[in-house]
Amino acid sequence: MVSNKIIRDIWVISEGGIVVFSRVYEKTLDEQLFGALLTALNSFAEEIAQDGLSNFELRDMRFTILKRAHFIFIANSDNKIKSKKVLQELQDVMDKFFTVYSKETIDNWDNDVSVFSNFDKEIEDSLDDPIKKMEKAFW
């Protein structure tokens, strides 16, 4: 059975560079450092082009970026997956975020990232799980 899950890792970053939520399988970089770096890169890109970054690639991974209401949503996926599919899946994840966390919750957020810690349960169907994929291949 082939998985239709296309997003591997995901980060939700506040406009101040704080990673409020992430689900990453191979943590090679501190997530708060990653958030600060991507926020800085996006700010730089906005100086050059009004909308800032929309995606970038590193080796075989594509990072797709969407922004809404002072948050940056970043997902990575295999670069062989069509950009449009990844963008739609990330849009769905972003819509769920703003459905689960009301405007009041976001407006009154005091930088306590634990508020968003259960978001992975809401988006489980969107996220690829390399460990489960490997288990299925062997069982």
C-alpha cells in the first residue's frame, strides 16, 4: 500500500521567529535556531520580493512556505512530489491550525509554545512517518 502522505516534517513559526510547533523526524538543528534562521531569510527575501520566500530546495528535499496571520508554516517533502500537491496539503494544515486555535487564543498568546503541543494529533493524516513506512515495507 502506497502512502498518500506527502509532508515529512513541519514547523509553525511566529513572526518573531519562535517555533510554536514542529514535528521533525531527523533533528539535526535546534528548532528555535531553525525558526530564527528561516524568519531572517524570509525577511531578507521580502526586501527583494514583496511576498518573500515561497519554497527552496536542499538536495532531495523541498521546503514549502506559507504565511498567514503572523505565522510562517514550513513543510518539507521529497522534491519528486509535485509542488502543487505539497502546497495544497500545507494549506490544509494551516487551515486546521486556525480552526483548532481560535483568533482569541492566538491574539492572547503569551509565547508559551505548549499551547500548540497537541497540534500533531490534528494533522496526523497529513504527515508522513518514515518509521511506519519502513515497518510496512518489512511486514
